Amino acid sequence: MAATRGTKWARRAALLALGAGLTTAAVFGLRGPQGLSSLYEKRREIRRLQEETATLMKENEERRERLRRLREDPNHQEEMIRRHLKRAKPGETTLIYPHPPAR
């Protein structure tokens, strides 16, 4: 009977040590440098980069469309050149507004 008590106590001690080890590993796993806070931060960074990528893709598409119009539409070409050089056709009146003051 003494051997049974010693075996039971040894099993309990082993299970207790195993439980304490697993608890410690879980705490360090969740709270450590590779834990949940790091995971959440990485997810936020991924989401931000995805939004930035979507914005840049939209800007690229708008620029492609603008280039296409400049290549294919002579009227658009003329308008952009005249606007950039601030020129007017004979008999045409243009109004140039001053820039609003900086805040």
C-alpha cells in the first residue's frame, strides 16, 4: 500500500509540474514578444498596407486613363497644353484666379 501512495503522489507531482509548465508556456506564448499583441500589430500593419496598395492601384489606373486620353484625344491634348502654358486662342478670354492664402 505504501508503494501505491508513493506512485499516486509521484503522478500528482508530475501532473502538477506538467500543468505549471503548460501554464507558463501559454502565458509567455500569449504575452511574449511573439504573442497576441504582436499578432494584432502585424494584422493592423497588413490591413494598412492593403489599403495603401488599393489606393496606389487606383491612382495608377487614373494615370493610365489620363495618358490614354492624352494619346488618343487631340482636343484633350490641346486643352492640357493650353492650360499648362496658360495660353488662349485668338479672341478667347481666360480668367486666372489668384491662389487662396495659405492657412
